[in-house]
Amino acid sequence: MTSSQGRSAAVPASPGRPAPGTPPVPDRNELPDRVWTVPNALSVLRLLGVPLFLWLLLGPEADGWAVVVLMVSGVTDWADGKLARVLGQSSRLGALLDPAADRLYIVATLIAFVLRDVVPPWLVAVLVGRELVLGVALLVLRRHGYPPLQVHYLGKAATFILLYAFPLLLLADGGGAWTGVVQPVAWALTIWGSALYVLAGVLYVVQVLGLVRAERAAGPVRAGAAAGSAP
């Protein structure tokens, strides 16, 4: 089997599948091919908020409104997944839009924060480097005929934490009587969320390597079986 659908369907039965404890490989091709759903509308709304957020931060520097946009993004991030399950509106498009919106918000926020001197460049280098590594992992999956894997729950938790840490960092950077209270909480959430975000990326890469190794190990077995069955 060489198609993405064939690959993903064959993974659960593979004897060389990744070790127990790693997230299961989902078959996104089995999700309904829907477009007009409430969760998808929320994901599109989140995507539209990215340029608005960047403009608010880097143009008029309306930090208060930028915080509102980030908070709305965090709420919709939770709501689209919840509604998809409750309403039975999971879709192939939604499985792509949701993580894409998460990553765009995080990368856009980090870039804006570096330009505003809110966070140090090393933090941006770590988190953006994680995205570059995952991009290479996705190319490897595509080369071997696999669809993108399910986002690990640690990645979702990390995204949730970061989307709430970033507004606090912005509030702490603005100064005021609350800075002494907000700043330690903001940095604690940022460090914790960043650590989970990187860990989720490591687990994703480990799973990709497990699939590739399993395929290579199964190749000689299939070839030997074919040779043994030949007349």
C-alpha cells in the first residue's frame, strides 16, 4: 500500500508499531469530509485573529485589545474541540485547522514579543526550532505515505498554557501595580508551557521514527514472504 489512507489503515496491525505508551496513530482519512461545521468556523475565526493580534501589538501597541484577542483565541481553542465531540462534527478539515491555528498564534506571538522585547530571543529560538523540527518530521511522514499524526495531549496542554501565559507576559510588561504579582505567574506558566511544548515535539518525533523503523523492519519480511510463496 502506498497511499496515505492505506498506510494509516495498516499501522494498527503492524507488528513493528511503536512501543506501548506512545499515542495511537489515527486515521484522519476516516474522518468525515465536512467544511461547514461550528468547530471549523471557530478555527477559521482563530486564524483570522492572528493578523489582527499582530497589528494590535506592533501597530498602535494596543496591548489591552491584543490580550483580549489572545484570550478569545484560548477560549475558542478549547471550544472547537469540545463542540466537535459533543455535536459529532469532527472533520478532516478541522483536524488540520486546529493545530495550524495553535502554531500560528504561538509563532506570531513570539515574533511580536521579541520585537517588543517582552521575551528573550533564546525562548523564541527554542519554540520556533521545535516547529521546524516538526515540519521535517511531517515531510518524512509524507515521504513514507503516512498522514500527519494526532496532536499529542501534551501538545494541547502546552498550547493552552502558553495562550494564557502570553497575555500575562504582556500585562507584566506594561508596568503598573499588578506587575509584581503577574510577572512571576506569567514566567512560571511560560517556562512550564514551553517545556511541555518541547516535550510534546520530542514525543511526536519519536513516534515518527518508530513508524519509519517499523516499515523498514517489515520490508525484508514482506520480501522474504513473497519469495517463499513464489512458484
